[in-house]
Amino acid sequence: MAYNKFTTITSSAVPLSIENVDTDQIIPARFLKAVERKGFGDNLFRDWRYSNEGTIKADFPLNNSKYSGKILVAGKNFGSGSSREHAAWAIYDYGFSQVVSSFFADIFKGNALNNGLLPVVVHANFLQKIFNAIENDPKAKFKVDLAKQLFTISSTGESAEFEINQYKKHCLQNGLDDIDYLVEIKDEIVEFEKTTMINC
Amino acid sequence: MEAKTLFDKIWDAHIVKQVEDGPNVLYIDRHFIHEVTSPVAFLGLKNRRLKVFRPEKTTGTPDHNVPTINQHLPIVDELSHNQVETLKKNCAEQGITHHDLGTESYGVVHIIGPELGLTQPGMTIVCGDSHTSTHGAFGTIAFGIGTSEVEMVLASQCIMQSKPKKMRITVNGILNKGVTAKDVALYIISKISTSGGTGHFIEYTGTVISNLSMEGRMTLCNLSIESGARGGMIAPDDITFNYLKNREFAPKGKDWDNALKAWKELKSDACAVFDTEYVFDAADIEPMISYGTNPGMCIGINKKIPDSKGLEGNDKATYIKALKYMGYNENEPMIGKIVDYVFVGSCTNGRIEDFRAFAEYVKGKKKAPNVIAWLVPGSQKVENQIREEGLVQILEAAGFELRQPGCSACLAMNDDKIPEGKYCVSTSNRNFEGRQGPGARTLLASPLTAAAAAITGHITDPREIFI
């Protein structure tokens, strides 16, 4: 099993109101040199969290002690750029289990889903309500119910439904991954190779 | 029969199975791997006690981490060295062909695939690298994947993907002098934004596209991902077939004839419907340059940096943050801005045509003393060709030196880092904060615009020499 089974979560959230957050910001290339999947959370948003000299940038939300929780809330087009799965690993390893935005880049979204990190897409107006709720109370709680596909702002009771592919939902709820599935259907893949004109 | 796009035809022919309420199981014809995104996939395979299912369909090369000088010496950076060696070891253990540093076939993965003829029309191609979209220039479905998916391909030669929407981008007319494929790509991204292509796969058509060389088409398709699209493709034609003929891994003899017959069928049906369409006119496209921190923040080189009027909330804050990072102000012209570094290379613009354009521009001129220039060929073959064509003498006479192939300053995983606060005109693909080194400021442009900046030491319209 590749990751923990996803259950209903109620948590406070960390706001990152920047748009077009690219994977080079999530984890800069110079921290991609490991050959194992370990410790990427330490370098999550490295250049926004720390100066070149290694001092902490106090104004960055992850460094602000008033914010905490398992939910990262970010501006639109989150995860654009490189296909590095290290971005999803870093966010998950840091302690987030879901990222909420009004829009995700394709590859990042796929990578997140393959690693037990739930990308929750909400309407831009609702995203703003989430940012507002955190601004009013940094400890504001939010509930993510994967089974019902519902994201709720606990203080106001307002909620938004979110979309997820039913196959991926099943995988997340059961901690399954695609490789288990693909290995199981190997006979069908071999059959496909025989019956199809495949190059090379 | 229902009219189909080129994308539909190739995709549908590769569906092994449709998962109920889920993605397609998609068969992959060609898989490229490099040292950064593959080690954890091999480790995963080992933990599951699996072997690589079809090792002959995977090709490896180390490119992201390698130094671009003294490649005959061991890599000094211990972590880089370990990653490069791990790829070599994994390939050897699993029977995967590995194009090692220092060999004739070595180079950046998206440069050598086409060079070796491994990239062929009609294929599905993936790699743990978003610029895999490059290979779409040959009429392939090619896109970047994450490491979990690299492991899937190694384990089963398949990945699980939902079919994206289809977009057609048509560029008609004749390009103005001094305007290259890079400018076309940056122009498109500046118009549709870095998220305009999200959820889509692009097909590029129109007279501008059919007049592009394969090198130009690769540059254009390479940058598809910067609009958020999974990939971009161009229907193959005689330019494609002439490029491929006699390449090492291209079909030969009767196989070639058969392949050619099939490849000529690879085009969208006349009535095929696309989910999204854009049409652009070549006459509107100038040499482009970026001024901000994503590839959508580009303008014609003679234009002024846009102001933030009309932007609100997070949009405005994000825009102001970008300009602050760049050290620029709204309404300033880009022409004349100081340049500290010039980088020519990467999977976007590291091909022979790019170095020819650069050399032609700098011929008989002198590099500005304030500029440090890194010219990095995309592959050993490109480097050899630069030498064989006598370009290296032209470059050296103008005060430039050629480095050795690799990804280099495109993402600064090796020592080729732009220092904090410095400005680099770069032919690469991303101007994100810190992309070329912590605090580095990247100005994306074509090799021609890079040449003009290298000579004058500031942002210069490369068309000035044509006047």
C-alpha cells in the first residue's frame, strides 16, 4: 500500500493566496537529487520559507505559527510547470493531506492523486470564502468529506461539492494504487500487444 | 464514420482497456528516462519484486545533473554523481539501453530521442519530464508523467489516463524576419496564458507550422506544457519523413516503406471537431521576451511592461510580486534593459538550427564585456555538428566558448547557476522564480534575441541587423 487510506478530515488550514504557484517553488530543482523518497518536506517552498543564507522568512504563511493544519489552500493554477512528483511528495511529507484551489495544473493533480494527496477544486468565489474564513480566524476549521465529495467551512456551514474521478476516489479510500491494478491485468496487456500493430 | 482528430486516432489505437468510471489503460510505445525522476520508480519496482516488463521500449540518459565542462572527469557533486550512477546501474540491471555521458549518442533526452529516430509518428511517448511534449512535433502523443507513472510504465508498459480535451491552434501567414518558432510559442502562451491549455492536448496547424523545420516544430511543441496543455502535436509531412529517414532507429528498407504508408494517414479528418480553437496571424508576432515569472508574462520586444490596472485581489498581488522579483516597474520598455548572462541551450532551443542562428548573428561581432555567455549544445551530435560546420570558429572569434551537452542552466541542477539578482536572457523554457538559481532573473527569448543581447549587453531587437 503506497499511502494511508483517506478518511473524512476536519482541520484548520494554511493559506497561500499566491496564484500560478509552480512546482519549482513547491520544491526547487536543486533538492531533487535524492534517489529515495525521503525528507522532501524539509525543502517544501524552500526559497519562500528561507533566505539564501538559510534564515527563516517570517512573513511566509508556513512560517507563521498562527497557521497550521492538514489543508493547504492556494491560489488558482496551482502546481504548474515541471512534472516532478517530488512536489506532491514534499507537500504530503510536510503534513498536508489535501490542497484546495480553484484550478490545478494537470500533471500535478495526477501526481497528487497517485500519492494520497487530495486535490480539491472549488469555485473561485468559494475559494475566496475559505481565504476570508482563515483571515477572520486562523484556527477556523474545515471539513473534507471524500465519500460525499463535500468541502465545508465549519464556522459558517457553507459547503461546496467537489469532483473526483470515481476510480481515483476508490483508490484513495482504500489506499490502492494503479500499479497493483496494472500488474493484475498483465494478460490483457500481452493480448493487446499481440493483436495490435505496435511500433518498434 | 465519426470524424476524428489526429489525437483521437492515436489515442484510441492505444487503449488497452477502459476502466469503468475511470481512466483509460493506455499502451506506451516509447518510454524515456533520466536520472532525476526514475530512481524512486526503480526502487518501487524492487520493493514489489517486479522486473521491467518491456525493457526494449525504455531508453535512458542522464541529462539534468551533469556538468557542462570536463565531462571526462568524475562528477564532483556527490548527490549528482550518485543519481547519474544510479540510473546507469538501474538500466544495466534491467536491460535498458543507456546513452552515457561521453558517448556519441549522449544528450538531453528530448534532443536524442528524435536524433536517434526513436521518436516516430503515431507513437505514444512518455517520460518523467514535462517537456516530453517536444516529441509531438513528429505527430506523436507525447507527454510528461510523474514518477508513479514511470513505475507503471516500467511495470506494465501502460499508464492510466483520462482522455484530455482537444485544442487546435492555427497560425497562418508568413513569419516576419527575425521571428522564430520560439517567438510563435511565447506569443501563443502570452495570449492563452499558462493555464489556457490545461486539460487539453493541442494540435498545431496552419501555414506557419507547415513551413517550420523539425527543429522549429520541436521548439513549439516543447513549450506546449507552458500553456498548461499536456502536449502539442503536428501532423507528420514530408519535412518529418525526410528528417527521420536513415536515422539509427528509424525503420529501414521495406519496413520504412510500410511505415511511411501508415504515417501518411496520420492527420485529423477534415470535419473533426476540437473542444477549443484559436487562430493567430503570423503578421502580429514579433520577437518575444518575458518580463515576469511565468512564461505567459511575455511581450513583443518593443512593447512596454503592462500595468496592473484592471487586475484585482490575488491577481494583482501576484502580478506585483512578479515584477518586484524581477526588479522591474510597470510601463517600462524592455529594450535597453541590462543583461548579465546569456544562456543558449536546453530541450527548447539546444538544436543545431539554434546555434546556426546564434552564430550567424554574432559573426564578425564581439560579445559585450559585461555578459557571461553559456552556450550548451543539446547533445553530443549537436556539438559535433557545430564543430563540423565551422560554427565554433565563428563563436570563438566573437568571444564565445562552447560547453558540453546537458540541461545546464535551464534548471540549474548542476553548477551552471545564475547568481542572485542577475539577469539572464535564456533560450530555455521557464522563467519561474529561482529556476536558474536562487534569486536568478530569467528573460525567455529566442536564440536570435539572445545573440543580440550577448553582443550589446542589453535587451536589443534582433531585427535591427535586418534594417
